[in-house]
Amino acid sequence: MPEPLPAAQAGSLPFAAETRLRVRYAETDQMGVVYYANYLIWMEIGRVELLRQAGFDYKSMELEDDCHIPVVEATCRYKAPARYDDEILIQTTSTVLRGYILKFAYRILRASDRTLLAEGETAHVITDRQMQRKLLPEKYVMALNRKAKSL
Amino acid sequence: MPEPLPAAQAGSLPFAAETRLRVRYAETDQMGVVYYANYLIWMEIGRVELLRQAGFDYKSMELEDDCHIPVVEATCRYKAPARYDDEILIQTTSTVLRGYILKFAYRILRASDRTLLAEGETAHVITDRQMQRKLLPEKYVMALNRKAKSL
Amino acid sequence: MPEPLPAAQAGSLPFAAETRLRVRYAETDQMGVVYYANYLIWMEIGRVELLRQAGFDYKSMELEDDCHIPVVEATCRYKAPARYDDEILIQTTSTVLRGYILKFAYRILRASDRTLLAEGETAHVITDRQMQRKLLPEKYVMALNRKAKSL
Amino acid sequence: MPEPLPAAQAGSLPFAAETRLRVRYAETDQMGVVYYANYLIWMEIGRVELLRQAGFDYKSMELEDDCHIPVVEATCRYKAPARYDDEILIQTTSTVLRGYILKFAYRILRASDRTLLAEGETAHVITDRQMQRKLLPEKYVMALNRKAKSL
């Protein structure tokens, strides 16, 4: 199980969720390292896990509450390459802004020595299936806030 | 433009559509060749192009006719590796069986010297959005047959 | 054409390794199910795990023994769709033929109710980095056989 | 944080290369739109094409000049969704900084009506195969500058 991160190691970033994965062969490219677009897939895994740990899952958000969170901006800064079969640690934190903007920040580390491989942010708006903006239902806002306070 | 293939080169396979693409960096893996799952993505490009050349497109099949063609079997035999930036030629042929089974056969070649890189087949059933089997609408059967006869 | 597996192997398949993963959002397509090429990525995860459980890993096979296992054939039969966030179980078994052919068989199940979603096979040849065929080093053959006998 | 592009560059961006592609089924996700990580793959296609149009290709940069351009930062702002089968236009421009930093800016449009779907930037350092920083060989700098001036 992921152990809590010492505050100093995360910079000043309070993190809300941590998840692990192992680099797949399919994720490497001919430079022998993980292809850069895959880090955005890992970020998605991190934010889904944060939502899950906050007590709800993205699947039912979509199906039951018609609540989607399309990305409006994504940034990733690459520090060191991830390689095939590395175990990867994804730390994710989130903030809700004005009720309809959801921001996530990510730190991607090599689990074996906790080297920081990449860090990034994504910003999302809450929409319905037709991509019309809507407020994040109160239960989700509360769950995220509870999660943030429990750190 | 793709010129017709001499009969001998295609084995006995009459082909109905040909399309080209260039290998993306993202498609390579750390062996320096195209990762094997990507050939199935290329096959999909080949069959979409065959449908397009037969006079209809898969997008409207899904949206207007609620007609989907989920795959039930896929096979690929790998002969020689495709590499980054290679221009790839995909030759696709199709058959309709019993009105609800659609089969495609593919040959994937390196365009520069026409080396056969891979060949394969996929089998599909016709379904609606809820994955219930249905007959391929007559207009599609006719279009595919017309295309086959025009060879 | 892929020849049918012996009935016993396809039915009550003795499996040598089992691994789990969770369906990623990136793996779905607009039909709302997992895109078919991704099953080949999952098969790769299954066979890597089998090798790991047999006591060695593919990474060191490549780096230390210059021993690669490019695929020469892959087949997948799709039974039922996998969906976003499903937990997936991959069961993998292997056979070494003539010292330089490695075959894997896979069963892909939904973990929650053990529904069979897909099954397939891949065949590989052992090569060096230059794609020249070579025998699988004895230690790997022995490890795989040990694993098979320990079932 | 990514600093804002100068207004002129973001608005009436002078572009140095343009390339087209068609959205693949594999690139969609269950929201029915292109999954966000794929835009980074498209950006790579844009910058490879810019290099090609400037008279050299990335493949020989890697093989002959041991000159790699790993990404150090990538940003994408998503404006409107790309959908299956859309024809996509990628406009790419580049700048060389201090001889070892290469920046690209991208605009991704729907070809049919030139709607801006996304825009972004990537920053790269020039390295050898061992990821050690090196200067971009003079011939490449000159080719990129020539291309920029020929606008």
C-alpha cells in the first residue's frame, strides 16, 4: 500500500491520492524510454484514483450524474525518463474552482528510488454529455474537500 | 495514387481498397520497430477506407443506421518489422457472410519496396448500439458487392 | 489460418500466471468499450508476468542475454466487451517448441464475475537484437518448465 | 508554468509547416471524442513534418548524427473536440534557442471549417543517444532558419 509522503519531499504540495503502475512495453518508443504522450494517460489514472479514494468513481459520475470532466489544458514537465518495467508512483492533488473548474496537479516518480520523473497539471470543466458546462454536484465538491482536509 | 496490384503479388487475393500511412514515432517500441498491437489499428484504417471507397463511411453507419461492426476475431502474422517513418501500404478486401458476418483480409506492405510486412484477417458481426446482432442493411451489402465486382 | 487449439487447452486451460489490471479511460473507444487492439497490449502484460513469476524478467532477457522474443503471429477471439474501470484478469500459459519458438495462450476475464471476455494466442521466435534467430538460453527453458510442472 | 506566447504568435501565427491526418477510431474514447493524450502524438507528427519540409528527417538525425530531441515540456490547450473521421490540420512553427533548445508551437484545426481545436507548445533539448546535451548541428539550425525566413 502507498505510504504517506513526507511533506518536504512533495515540495509544499499536499497530495490527496497515490497510485502505482508498471511501465508497459507498449509505452516505450525507439529511444528506449516511455513515449511522452503516455504521461497524460498516467495523469488520468492518477486523477481517477483520487476520485475513487474520495469515495466516488468517474464511471458513475458519467453514467448516473451525467457529469463529465473534459480537459481544457494539460501541461507536463519531463525531468528524467521512465523505462520499461519501472514501477511508477503517481501522486495527485485537486482543487475545485468556482464550482465548475477542476484542477489536478501530478507528480510522477520512479518508485524504486523516488526520483521525480515528471510533474504536471490539468484543468477541466464540468459538463454534461452534450459538453454544456454545469456545476459539479455538491456531493462531489464535499467529498473532494473532505479528502483534502483529511491529509 | 495507389496503382492496382499485380494478381501474382497478392497471392490469389483480389483486393478492394488500398490506403497509405506513415509510421509514427509513438508507434515504435524500444526494439526500434513498430509495436505489434499497432497493426490492428492499421487494419481498422484499411477497412474504414474500403468502406469509404465503396461509397459510405463508418461514421454514418454508426450514427444514421445504428449499425456497428464489433470485431469477434483478429489474427495477424508478422513477416518483417515496420520501422519509424516507413511509408506503409494497407490492402484490404472484404466478404459478407449470411448477412451479419463481415470478414476483412489485409496485407500490410512497406511502400518503398513492396515488402510484405504482415497479413491478417478480422471477422465482425453487425450489431446495433446495444450490441444486439442485426443484418447489414441491404444498401451496404450491395455497395460492397459492387466494389468487389468492379475489380 | 490459425489452427484450432487442442480442445483441452482451450477449455480447461491450465494457467501458469495470472495478473490483474484496471481498464483505462484511454483504452475505450466511442462505442464505449475497450478498443480491440488493446487486448494485444494486455496479452503482453500477461506474458511478461508469466516470465516474471518463472523467476526472470523480460527486461534483463533483452539487456543481459540479448534475447528478444518478437511476435510472429497473434490471434484474439473477442467474446464480450471490456468496459472502462472494469478489473481485468489475464491468465497466461506458455510452451517452448524446438528451442526457439515460444507460444503463449491467454484468457482475459472480467474479475468481478469471471466472465470470459477474450482468449488468444501469440507465437514468438527467439532472436538477438539484430533479429537473428537464436536458441532460448537453457536457464529460461528450465525456468518455464519448472513453472509448468509446479501447477 | 508555461509563459504565454506573444500575442502575435498565438493569434495570426506564422506557420512553417502544415500536415494533415484523419482521426482514427482508436483515437476516440467513450465520450465520443479524441482522447486528450493523442494531441501530443499529433504534435509529434507536426514537428516531424516541419523538419522534413526543412530538408532533413528526424530518422537520419537520430541514426546519422546521433541527435535526439527529447521533450522537456509539453502544453496543450483544448478548445473544441476532434471527432472520429475528422480531417485534422496541424500547423507547426519552430525556434532554436541557445543552440540546444528547440521550441515548437502548434495549432490543431478541423480541416473542413478551420475551427481551432487545440493549440500547444513543446520544448526540447538536443541530446545524444545517452541523453547528454549537445548543440544542434549547424546544418539543422541553418535549415530551420532558412525555412523560417522563406515564409
